[in-house]
Amino acid sequence: MAEETSGVAKLIHEREEESQAQEYLWNCIFGFTETAVVKCAVELGISDYLETHKQQPVSLNQLSTAFGCCASSLYRILRFLTNRGIFKEVSSVGDGGDVLGYVQTPISRLLRRDGENSMAHLLLLQNSPFMLAPWHYLTARLLDKENTSPFNAVHGKDAWEYAKNNSEHNKLINDGMACHARMTTRVIIDNYAEIFKGIESLVDVGGGNGTTLGMLVKAFPWIKGINFDLPHVVSVAPHYDGVVHVEGDMFDSVPNAHAAFFMAVLHDWGDEECIRILKNCIKAISKDTGKVIIVETVLEEKIGNDKSLKDVGFMMDMVMMSHTSNGKERSAKEWAHILSEAGFSRHSIVNIPAIECIILAYP
């Protein structure tokens, strides 16, 4: 009898495992659906419109009229998104009785294009035709003896050269990177101000449109900011008080400053390229009290409550494989190798509540 019970329990367990496996693969098969529908909501501006109503429910008819779209199709989009918890459906009293309406959720507020913590532009960048096409060539990269990046295979040039000659893509990159920068920089400013004490001048290497440096200089006004990037990037960068935009190539040299700063830049490049860039930084910074502040993912560093952030790190590594020639996310051991080879005498890693860590490197 015991053997029979054990056999039934085993069968039930196997069926549960198979069911979970199928559910996982269904999510893989149609995983793009959620991304596409969320992108549709951002492009329509649903979150932005709901935000103007201050948590007062907005009816389907109001939304369809505002966006000039078919109410029945919009309903299906909203039904999908409310089922995912992205928007919330509530009842309100109208002239004709109870009316269903929609309100914001913590998730949907992150989809406002102009929201303080918005992730909308990052979503639009990573799901643009330019960035999606390379994913279809990921297998080809593994089988290609020359290890050609999927982005190069599709577009005939790397992401930076492509952006240089394509203003639409360049804007997507600048807006998306600025979106990413705002989230992490706010965490740094609020919790790790001591890192910037005593720094009189700071060069943000590969600083994009200057969003990060603008925030840092505003928070720490004793810092003179130098935003350093390629000519086509800084030429469209907005003005920030206390920040000068300098064009150049980090592989050739880096402007002199008390300290250097990187955010989500070095992961775009291979080890030898990173070592070359960092050697240029050592030449540029103060020899006695200078340092290089690197804000990057450190694989395996996110543990416990940071498990979901750890998973994002591995996803980012796949993004690097798809969109760059030699870029990758690195473990603490790999970062130690690069920093040592570049000539740094010591470094430390600070785990922060973001997908990145702060790496402090000293000559």
C-alpha cells in the first residue's frame, strides 16, 4: 500500500513538473507579447494621460477619444495590461450608473515619458527595430569564426558608428541612456554622497548627453563637471550649470580631472579595450588623491533580496553579446583583472540597490 501511495505521489510530482515546464516555455514562446503591448501603451501615452487625472478613473471612451483609436481594440490592450497588473481597472459612478475606468499603478507610473523615475525611453530604445533585429543573429555569432557582432551583421557597422549617421537612432540611445542614468544616479546621490567629497573636478567618460553629470554637479556643487564623449553625442547635449561638454575619443586620451567617472560604458568593450581606456584615465586624474568611479554590473554580486537584480545582470550580458563586438558584463574577479592590468593599486566594490555596483579604483 505504501509503495502504491509513493508511486501516485511521484506521478503527481512529475505531472506538476511537466506543467511548470510547459508554462515556462509558453512564456518564452510568447514573451515578446508583453513587451510589444507595453511599448504600444508607451507610444500611445496611456500612462501620461492617466497621470493628468490624479487617480480619478478614466473610462475607455475617454481614452479612445483622446487617442483617436478604436475603443474595442484599446479595450483588449487594456485588458491584457490590467491582467498583468500594469494598469488597474476600477468602478466609478457616471451619469448612466457604474462605469469601468482605469487608473495608474506603481508599474504604469514608470512608463510615463516625462516621469521622474521613467523607464519609458529605455524600453523604447531596447525595443526599437534597430535594437531588435540583431537578436535574430545571436546563433550566427556563436557559429561565426570571426565572432561578428549581431548588430554589425545586421547594420553593417557598430552601434556607435550607426548612431553617428542616424539621428533617429542617436536620439533613442541618448534618451534611453539618460533614462537609465537618472534611476541609478538618484540612488548614488541619495545614499553615497561621501564618495564625491573632496573631488574638485570630475570627468564623466562616455557621459552621453550629460544627464548623469548634470545631476551629480547639481547635488554636489563644489564639483566642476566635464562631460566627455564623441563629437556627434556632445553636439546635441543640453546645457547644465557647472558642466562643460568636451568632444573626443577615450581610446586616445581623457581630459584631466581630479577623478574620472564611468556609468554603463566599460561593459560595451572587451578587456584589452577597457585596459586601454583605464590607462588613459590614470594619466588624466590626480596622482595622489584621484580615483576612478565605475558604475557597472558585477555578476554574482547581487544576492538575497537582490536576486531579481542579479538576473537582470545576466540579461544585460546577453544584450552585450547581441549589440557589441567584445562587450560583456563581468564578475568581481574579471573586474579585478582589468583594473590590475590597467595599473590600479587597489579597488573596492560597493553593492547598491540598483542593477549596478560602484567600483572605486585607485592608482
